[in-house]
Amino acid sequence: MKSGNVGRVPIDPATIAAELREAENDLEVAGKSFKDDIDKWAVKQSHRAMLHVFRALLCMKGYEAKGVDCLKYAMDELYVKEKVFASSILEDFEYGREIAKGNDCLCVYDRNDIEELLASARVLIEKATEMAKEV
């Protein structure tokens, strides 16, 4: 990979499993936050869940990224361009990131957007978990 902030690492099933566990935990808490009308944390936790899955997916290919932008770049190169995941997964990830950043002061969230983010994170976790079984 041609990015100075994406490096090779050993493929480590324990690291992959740990990242997927963290993703599952974050998504579970995001769902509870959403149910309790704590929208800000539902968004942030959904985004964190996706972040952990992206890390797990990179590790499955023997890479790690230093920084969120590098993580997105690597996901695009390794999974989206290879048509393993649709480009919408990166759009959802970025959307969650922007919602979390931009609405911190406004505290105005669209519940439909949050539901979409939760659903996207769930699909991502499920697919990555299946893929991890082959590592």
C-alpha cells in the first residue's frame, strides 16, 4: 500500500477478535443510548464500532493504519475497490464522523440518520465476523 501511515503487521487472530468484540460492545451501548434518547452518544458509539471493525478488517489483510483518514484510505483500497464492501460503508463511516463532530455544539440529531448508522454498523460487524472465521 502506498501510504506512509499504513503499515504491515502480522495477521493476528487475537487482535482481530478483540477489535470485533470492541465493535460489538460499542454497538450494543449505542443501541441502548439510542433507546434512551441519548443521541449524541448513540452516534459516537456507532462510529466507534465501525472504527473497530475497520481496524479488524485491515488486520485480516496484514495492515494497520495510523489515523482515521489512513484507515478510510486502506479500507477503500483493500475492500471497497475489491467490491467486498459497497462504497456506502465509507460514506456511512464519514457521515457518522461528521455528525459526531458537527453536532457536538448543536446537539440536534436526526433519529432516522442514527438508525441508519446503527444498521450500517450492524451489517459491517456481521460481515467482518464471518470473514474473521476464515483467518
